[in-house]
Amino acid sequence: MPRLFHVRRGLVLAWLLAPSALSAQGSIGSQGFGYPAGQLSAGALGAAGAGAESDPNSPINPAAITQNARYNISVQFQPEFRRTSVGGQDINSAVMRFPTFQATGTFRRFTGAVGVSTLLDRTWVNRYSDSLLIGGSWIPSEIQTSSAGALSDVRAAVGYVLNKHVQVGLGLHGLAGENRTEFNRVFPDTAGVGGISQSTAFGFAGTALSLGVVTIPRDGLVFAASLRTGGSMTLEENRAEVGRGRVPTRVGVGMNWLAIPGAAISARVDRTLWTQMEGLGTNAVSIFDATELALGTDILGPKLGGTNSLVRAGVRTRTLPFGVNGDQVRERAFTFGLGLPLGRSRGQVDIAAQRALRTGGGIDERGWFVSVGFGIRP
Amino acid sequence: MSWRSLRRWTLLALPLAAAIGACTEQLDTGASCPLLCPGQEIVIRDTVIEPAYVLDTSLVGYPIQGLEFPLLLAARGDTMDVRAVVRFDTLQRFFTPRGDTLQPITAVDSAFLTVRLYRNGFPVPDQFFLEAYDVTDTTLVDSLPLALVPLFVPARLIGAIRIDSASYSDSSRVRIPLDSAIMRQIVTNPQRRLRIGLKVRSSVSVQFKITPYSPGGDGPSIAYRVSTDTTVPRVAGLEPSSATPRTPVFVAGDFVDYSVVVVAPNVLTPGTFSVGGLPGARGYLRFNLPRWLTDSVAVLRARLELTQDPVRGPSDTDTLRLLTHLVVANNTVTDLRRAATLITASGLFTNTMRLVPRDSGVRVLEMNALVRQWGLIDSTSSVPSAIVFRTDTEGSSPAAVRFFAIDAADPAVRPRLRVSYTPSKIFGRP
């Protein structure tokens, strides 16, 4: 009991020590309504998300949850460190995310899951200065703006094992979230110009339905596909509706192939119709549909406590939904990961590192993601 | 691997992850904005509102009688003559001799009036006189101080002192000896009051200020002996008091001491409004800003441009501060002179201008904070959007400034309100 107490205290302490999410909008990855975190678990991200369609901890395919053990809880922590290069100057920023949480349970052929994941993360702070022509004089001003919050995907899913070759799933999604934005522009006291200060709370609300299937036509070969079809979504500004669109439809297909014993190759294609969100924003935002291609591998690693670890690697290319100066942003990523089984497979720690390269509007951005996922199977 | 190992891994991984995030906090985006920070730019529009307001006028007679601080004494030839009145309506008329009981005062000796006199920047003549007159006449109306002017005659002179510049020390207490015989008549007559008119006299222009009465302060006081027995303590430090007017109640205290402006230059001219001078004038400006300005846009800068018209006369090279007050009197106060006293502290939402009366040119009052405040007020509010100008030397200096009004003959010098604003916009929506 005392030891358990110490464990809990350590967990709480570690959680409290974790810094708050801080980043800068001044990055090409977090334009518009924010950065699409991908809804990938740390395990899937290690292989570039190539196996996400059949990954039970990635809240994409509701049929995939049947892959989980009887009970499973997974949570993920994912800091990103960016460097944006503009005009020969590098700007570093960082953001910390908790992109997925999910709990699953199995009853006979049914598996149920509830979870929340980050669809679009819009957390940033930026400070800069400029000058404005006011009354015929150029007046310097300082701008400090920030946004905190995200559009989250809350999913309740059920999966059903038809037979040993086919599993199907159904997910109900509630898309909700809030962006709390602050805008402050201040002028020097001596300028005789009043500043502008504004706090706004934007709230999202939408629903969607997802369907999925996982098939295993023969040992070592898995095909999976899923579809999320969006219902309406509204954007409220200080509780007054200012925009209406649709939850972006997403369709994805994936394949896992155990090419040689101990090594699996995965591939995934994903298409998200982000332009369905167009009615939520102003005319100034440029929205694009996005395509994602991923290729990865999972290789059995050394045994830890009698269970094999996993070594993962992958490559991913995708486009981001929100453009820079009307130009769509492209992201390429190289990933590497480890899966460490714990407690005779009663727990799992997945660690992934991702190097992302983004380009758009003539601006380059490089980012490192470190993703740590914890899975517990009580 | 056991549960113990799981705990170890967990305990190791979480602080590690926290540490990774903790050491990278970086807020300043530097050069990436505004290029990568769309939607944060603002559009600025400039406009000039003419006429800047709907009403301007000079309201004369400030401070209200009895509230002058300090009191002015001036004799500047034909251009200026300002005197002061101090009332001692309550005098000590009884005393207790040593070893005896309370008795009426029958003898008065060595009486004097003490005032604190300071020059406040005006040159001190080689020689000047401070004269005290008995200006008691309870039949006169209290609120008409000029009615007392005929009482400043030699027959009523009850004391005077000659002061040389060499012996004068600025801000010193000056004792004016009072005629003992007259004082005895006053003190021994229970019906008699003592109201002293103070006047300064010199062969050249002279101007001083005296500290008015305030409870426990350093204002005027009188003292006198009540017995030839020097062991009997004198009546000392007797403070001013006023018994009239009896109605309204509590007003009498305001008439303890006040100024009497006998002669002063008139600075009021058509097509202008004035602030300062003697008697003190306040400028009252009432605005009727367009609704779009207060309701629909964010005002960044609002500047009221006033064209100063030079004022020539006494103290026209003095620098004075033009204070701006927000009027809080509502529309039920139809007497503007009274409304101009129901005001906030100065400098609230506006700047203070330093002006020299004989100067001219455009003067700017920063009003953006004020315009914003008016925008916050309920449009159904009965408080008008108005400001009052007054000088920091109101009632104690002849210095005055004058501005062209909205009905000035030359449109070029009329007041105008220059506004820079940005149309209202909600930031943060992509």
C-alpha cells in the first residue's frame, strides 16, 4: 500500500510538472483552425501512422478496437518542437499535446470504446511589434495574441467480430471544443492612442458517424478501411453562432502485411474533406482537402520480460488543411519508434519520434515530435 | 516484466516527458508575424468631426463663493483690484480671571489679525500695506460680495501694517494690529459681529495670496488681550466663523472667507469661450457624438483640436494648467453653472494642457479614453457627454485662456474632433 501511494504521488507530481501548451501561431502548421494532430497513437506514429487503420489505440477505425485486449486504457503525451524559417530568421516554438485517450472493454464478440482525441490543435501565443499609420503619424505598437484550445473528437465506438477474418465497427462522434483567443495591441503611453484588447471564446459543436472494417483474408495480411461521415458543425462566438459547416468527411484504407516472420509492412491512404468546414471560418482562411500517404514497418525487437519489444519506422507525406497565403502546406515526416511491453503484456509504453518537414507559402518549417503513449490492460 | 517494472517505467517516462517539454518554452515568434499571423491586422480610418460638439460656453463665478483656495489680494492699478473678507461672527466675550468666576470681557487690548501671506511668483514691491477694514453689515445679501465694496473706506479702517520687501519673508504669518478701541466696542457688544475686509495697497502693482480658513489649518485668526493683568491668558487663535445665511442650512460655513473681485479684466469675447480669469470662468463643452463612433468602432485616437486665442492682460505670461473634468450631472440639472460643479476629478480619461495666456495656436486634448467611456454608457443614460475646463489657479489668478468656439466667424479656427478608429472586428476567427 505505501508503495502504491508513492506511485500515485509520483504520477500526480509528474503531471503537475508538465508545462502548459505553448506555441506560436506564427508557424505554417497551425494556421486556420489549427494543426491536425492526426489522431494517431504513439504506437502507430512510430510507423508513420501506416498501420493506424488497424491500430486499436488510434481512434480512426471503430472496427480496430476489437484488436484490443479485454480491457485497455491508453493515453498519450506528445510535445512538438518547431523551427520556422522566415526571411532568413529561425523562430523556435514548442507545443505540448495530449492527443489521444481511450478506454476499451470487450464482452464476448463486442468491444466497446470511449475516447477523446485532438482533431485540430489551436494553441499558440505570439508577440511582435509593428507600426501603424494613425492620424498621419507612424505609431509603434506591440501585439500579443494567443489561442488556447482545440477541436476534439469524442468518440463512442463499438466493434464486432463477425468471424476470425472480419471485424466491423461503428462510431458515434461528438466534435466539441473551444478556442479562447486573446488579442492585445498596445501603443506607447506617450502616443495618446488607445489600445485594443479583446477576449473571445469560440466554441465548436458537431456530430459525425464512422464505420469501419478490418479483414484478415489470410494469416499475415490485414486490410482495413474506415469512413467518417460528417454531420453539421457550428461555430459559436461568445455563444452566438457565427458559422456553420460540416464535420469533415474522412475515408481511409490501410494494409498490414507480415512480409517475413517478425517484420510487418504497413501502408495507409487517407483523405479528409476539410473544405466541408469552410462555412465556419471567414473568407480569409484558405482550406484544402488533405491527402495522407504513409508507409511503415514494425519489426520484432529484443524480448523484455519475456515479451517481444517492437521497433518501428516509417515515412509519411500529407497535406495540411489550412494554407499559408492561399498556398497549401505540405508535410513530410520520418518516424522512428519503440514499443515496450510491460508486466507480461499488461502494460505497454510506446515511444515515437517524428521529424516533420513542412513547406508552404515559400516558408519552411521543421519539427520534432516526441510521442509517449501508455497502455494498461488491467 | 512485473508490475513493479511497469511502475518504474512509468515513473521514469512521465518526468522525462515533462522535462522535455519544460525546457523549450518559447513565446516570441519574431519575424514570422505578421506574415504567418493572418487576421491580426487592423484597418485604420481617420475622420474629422465638425462641429466637434454641440455646445460650448463660458460659465463665470468659480470657485463658488467661499471655496476659493487660496484667497487673492491684488491691487494692479486700474486693471485689477481683488480683496478678501474674513468673518468672525463668533467672538469670545467672556473670560475667567485667575481665582475668579466667568465674567464678561470689558477690556480689549493688543488685538491683531494673523494671516499667512505668500507671493506665489509675483514680485514683491519695496513697500506695501495690508489693511483691515470693518465691513460688518448683516443687512447685506451674503452672496453679493461686491455690496461690501463701499465699506472699504478709511472710516472703517481698523488696522494696517506696512511691510517692506526686505523684511518680508515669503509665506510668513503677518500680524495686522487691530484698533483696540474698536475691538473693545465689538467684543463688548453681544449683538456685534466682526467681518474684516482685507485689502493690499502699494504705489506699484502688488499681488499676494493668503491661506483661507480650514478647520485646524493655517488660515486667518485673531487674538486680543482681555485684561490688563498679564497673567490672564489672551484670547488667541480665534478662528473665523459665519452665522449667515441661516438658510439653507449648512451653507453659512462656506461664507467664512471669500474673495471680492472689485475690478478684473474681462476676457470674454464673442465667438470664443474662456477659462480662468477673475472671477474664474469654466468652459463647458457638450458633445453629441455620432452613434457609430461610440457603438460600432474601436476608437484608437480622438483629439479635440482647439485654437487658442491670445489673451493680453495681467499674468498673461504665466503658465497655467488647463484641467479637464468629466461632467457627471444628469440632464435634470438644467443650470449649467451648477452642472459644471458636478464633475469628476481632473485628468480622468484626458490629458492636462499647459498653456500660456498670450500664446496662440492649435491645442490638442486627447480624448480617446473619454470617447470610449462614453461608448460604454447606456445610450438611454441621462448623463450628457460633456466636459468642463478649468484652470489650476481658478479664482486666485487673473490668468485666462481663450479658445475659438463653434460659432467663431472663421471656420478654420473652430474646434474639430479628429478621430482615428478601426471598424469593430472579432479577432481570432480564422
